[in-house]
Amino acid sequence: MSIDSSEEDLAFRLEVRRFCAQNVPQSLRERVRAGLRPTPEEFRRWQDILYRQGWGAPTWPREYGGTGWSPVQFHIFEQETAAADAPPQFHQGLELIGPIIFTYGTAEQKARYLPRILSGEDWWCQGYSEPQAGSDLASLRTRAVRDGDHYIVNGQKLWTSYAYAANRMFCLVRTSDETRKQDGISLLLIDMNTPGITVRPFQTLDEQAHVTEVFLDNVRVPVSHLLGEEGRGWSYGKVLLDRERALTATLGVRLTRQLGYVSERARETIEGDRALYRNPAFRAKLAQLEIEVQAIDQMGLRMLADNVAGVDTGPRGSMIKLRWSELLQRTTELWVETLGYDAMRFKPAGNAPGTVAQDQSGPMTAYLHSRVTSIYGGANEIQRNIIARRALGL
């Protein structure tokens, strides 16, 4: 697929570029360039800026408030926002549950939830993983028992990102026991302010508390908050996970930008009597990564081309997710390498959820956080199994 192959595409690129130059907050640019993830408040601010421009949901159809952009336009948008040091949009509402709602939800659910996802008023978290159901998600034990017009939900969710900041959760629960464990699972839309919900943030390797465990004790959820059909949650959940993996099709452009940060830092870092950038061994590592990142970006374009043509992309989403996670880890590792001893200035963020110490090393934080990318969205071992079955017939 050729990007900017038409005058219309080129005009669109210039429009996005001008918009970013005028509207990306400087504080947000600095945070992204430092290798730090935006806080929930910063994610919301960026979403509000895009929403006011009419670009709140780049991948949604116009009938639900989206842009109706083509896959090529979306890719151009991602390229230009990355080049402007803008963050990606927070995906839980926009790219995960939003499309499931407008595909399988009732008219009432669409009217209630979709506008608030677009504006950023609602912040969604994902209630999937459990202590005994991580990669083997079908083994989940959180149970929802019908009681008149409500379900009574009891269980525990784990690794729930930003649940402390969320007011909504899409949650997989078991509503019946079937011989096949994938059956009998349903998808509920839960108000996080409902009595009986306890959220406990905990720190991860990067010493930030962006993930949580969520306890549900006799939580009453209206039956009207069931998404789709009872017992079909596994099917909806698979669609959602496929979308999550496919999102990485556009992340090659952000890897390219991060390699640019590495290159800039290497030019500033003096090793002996010359810049680190002039070290042949370092240049070889950087060049190899640049080649591999270009390759994954081209794979993402192939996936976009298949989408335009209406062709099933098969396991390509798993392939890109797996490769992207490995390249991100290697890119952030090289970024830390350019810092040398300066990387040791990493300082714990403290106990406050989502906060970052002022003198914390951003690249080190990015490196430590990158370790999880080969686990979330389906561990890389699971991705290899999917590729083996769907591509190789094993």
C-alpha cells in the first residue's frame, strides 16, 4: 500500500500536521518525549481536544460519531500525531468496548455509552484476567447469578489497568456451567461506583501503580447491562482481543519515533572523545532496529490493505503484536543504554496511583514498563500458538 498516493491523502496529512502543531499541549509533548506514559487526566485532555475537532474516534463509522476515515487516513493520522510527540488515544473505551457496543449492543446501550466514550467522560477498564485465569482466560471464576432484574456478581479481577481512575468496567463473568469452559461466559457493563466493588492499586516493575486488583462482593448489576446475549461473552471477548492485537498494526510509527529519541540522545552522549552515535557497534544496533521497525511498519500496511480489500487478515494481528512487543523491548533497552550511568537515577514514583517523581528517568520507566507488552493482550506464547494453528495448520 502506498501512503500519500493521492492529492487527497497529502492534503489530509497536511491538515493533521497543522492541527497537531497548534493543539498538542507542550506539557504532553515533553512527557511523551521523556518516555513517560500520560496520566489518566492527560489522556482525557488529549481525547477532549480530538473530540472537539471531530476526531474523537478515528476508527469508528460516522453513524456512531466516528470520523469514517479510511485505514490509510487512520495510518496517516497515527504517523503525524507520533511525529508531533502526541500520545496514542487511550484504547479501552475507544478501540475495545466501544466497537463491541455499537456492533452487539442495544439501542439504549449505544445511546447511553457511545457519546460518553467519544467525549472522554467515561473511562473504561477491562475486567478479564483473574488470579487463576490469565492466559487461560476461559478458566475465569467470577460468577454472575440472576436475581430478578439484576445479576449478583462475586469474584476477583487482576491486572486491571487504571481501574482506580475508571467509572466503567466491561467484565467477563460466568453465568452458567457448561461442559466446554468457553461456554456460559457473559459480558457485563458495570458501573464502578456500584456498592461492593473494591479497587486496590499495586506497583509493578516500573514502580508505578497503574494496574490494580478488583474485588466484586455481591455487586448488583442490572440485567439491562448485559451486552449481547447471555453465554456469548467468550465470542465477544475474542473479537475484542483481536482488535487489541490489531491495534499494534499502527504502532510501528511510534517505534520509529522512539528510535529517533534514541538517536538524539546518542548524539548528545559523549563516550571518550566522540559522541556515542559515532560508535560503530552502537550504530550497528541502531541500524538493525531501524530495519526491523521498517519491516513491521510494512506488515502493518499490508494489514491495512487487507482491511481495505475486505480480506481476512488471519493471524497477522498476532504476528504484529508479538513482533512489536519484542521490538519495543529492544528499543527501550537501547534507549537506556544510551543513558549509561544516568539511567541509575530512576526513582520510585511513590504510593500515589499514576504519579511520577519529577526526577525519575523516563527512558528507564519506559524500559521497565515494556516488559509487560509480551504478556498483556495474550502472552507471546499464546500468540505463537495462534500463528501455528491459523497460519501453519499445526
